[in-house]
Amino acid sequence: MKRKIVSMITAAVMGLSLAACGAQDSAAADTADNNATTVLVDANNADQTFPITITHGLGETVIEKKPENIVAIAWGNPDVPLALGIVPVGISEANFGPRDENGLLAWTAQAYEELGATPNVFKDTDGWDYEAISDCNPDVILAAYSGISQEEYDRLSEIAPVVAYPEIPWTTTWQEETLNDAKALGLEEEGRALVEETEKLISDSLANYPDLEGKRVAFFWLSEDDLGTFYIYTNNDPRAAFLGDLGFVTPDSVTGLIENPDDFSITVSAENADLLSDVDIIITYGSESLVTAMKADGRFDNIPAVANEAFVLLDSNDVLAAASTPTVLSIPYCINDYLEALNEAAQKTK
């Protein structure tokens, strides 16, 4: 069951001045469902003193004053200000998964609806729309989870201060994304509260699935048309890192194949698939025909997940596939569905 996103964290707990608008409805929602993750904050309240400096993988960004016009680009970054009750002046369309008429994933669209706002979406999946971004007159550009190059960063920085990824492209965790983007808005404490609340939601949800504890899970990428080479995401990739948040164990065989500690995936030849003899569950994009192809191939027989057909198959047309790369809004929207799918796979390992 999908969870209502908007809630409020009380001022007594958070030390915040909450926006008066919608407080009664949000409190009722929180009573009905304590798994929500949006914090409504007073736009005039800042828990940080400006200017602030954020160090990231492409340098240092100085934000002189509290941003009012916020642009959020790339994957998941729009969800952070929305989760804080702030409507960005412009955002990137989602580039994967089922999107609505505005190019938004379900949880992002729901946040806009609950905040009573209309999104201004950049159609930038084929390259940044610098002109459209500039037309928003942003005070900051959020890109804490992204793969922007130095050249792109420099060009975007001519428009407004840019918050890039902490160290390596496309390796930012949902926690880092939330904290870094929130810090840029002068709302680091509120961002920390969002992370803590979401981590509690994860912990509470896991209590309903005791059979998942200790399972060795790996996130694969395979092509049914050519199984000769496939890929496994390392814990540098947010999809695999999120499995750690869910209490799963990275198989030793996967760890042993990592040569460069900075890589977010490893390439494996099917001839070496027998090395993966400790993988209990495989998560991958595809359908049942992929499982059939792997079992017929013969080279994957030594993988317990294949022998037991213990797969979580992600359909790119389903929200769960998009939610596998988590954000602070996608987690409460899909956590139970994800755990249920993993639990079904886990039952096959017994």
C-alpha cells in the first residue's frame, strides 16, 4: 500500500517553526500513518548562517545567502526541497520509469499535488537546458546526486552556485543527497531529521519481514539477448548501497571481484558465473523470460539464486524499478512493495 507523503515533524522535537498552513491535516495524516517523510518548514526560518561553503567532487561552492529560487536537476534532487515543503522554480524530468504527463515519477508528482503547486520541468534528458535553467533565475542549483562533468559544472556555475556530488559521479547515497541539498538551502537540521525519520521507517518496515535478515543479495544488470557478459553494482551505486540499508549482506564473491574501489559496477564474464556461489537473491531489470534464459544457459547453475529462481525482477514500466535508486520521497512510497518482492524471493531460498 502506498503511503501518503506529506507529514509534519513537531517543533518540540525538531526545534523548528512549522508553517501554519496545513498543520491540522498533516497531524491527522501522521496519526493515520507514521511512515510519511515530508517536513513542512517555515520559509523564513534557517538553521544555518550564511554564507556557507559546501565541498564536493568538483570543488567548493559558496552560497552567500539563503536561496529563494531553487533549481534541482538530475535524479532525485527535486525530491529533497519538495520533502522539505519547498517548491523548486525548475526541475529535471525523470529519465527512467513510468512518468506522468509532466515527466515526473509518482512520488514527485504526489508531492507537488500535496503542496498545491504546478511543476516547471526541464526536458533535459538529452542534455542540460541551460537557457531554461537560467530563465528561472536560480539562487542555487541542486545536483548532489548526478554525473555532471567539470565542463557542465563550470557552465552551470555561471548561472548560480551548484551543489555537485560529494566525491564520485553517480555514487551519492540518498542520505548524502538529502543532507547536502538540504544544507545548501540552509536547512541541514531539517534534512537530518528527514534522514532519521526515513531510516526509522525502514527499520520499522523490516520488522515485518524477519526472513530477510542475513540474506546475501546482489543487484545485477543482464541482457537476455547476450548473457556472455553481465554487470553487478557495487556498494558505490545507490541501488546496491540501499540494500545495505535494508540489512542485506553483500556476497563475499561480489566483493572479491572488485578491483577498483571507486567503481560502481563490475563486469563479469558468464564463464566466471560459478564464482558467485553465495548469492541468495538476484535483483535485476527484466522479466521471467530472463530467468528462463539464464537457467537454460547452463553457466549460471552454480548461483543459488538462479537454481532457486530467487529473483526480484524489476519492470521498467513499474514504479518499483525507478524506486530501486532511492530518494527521500521514493522510499516511503515503495518500501513495502520492495520488501514484499524481496521477501517472496527469500522464501525460495529456504
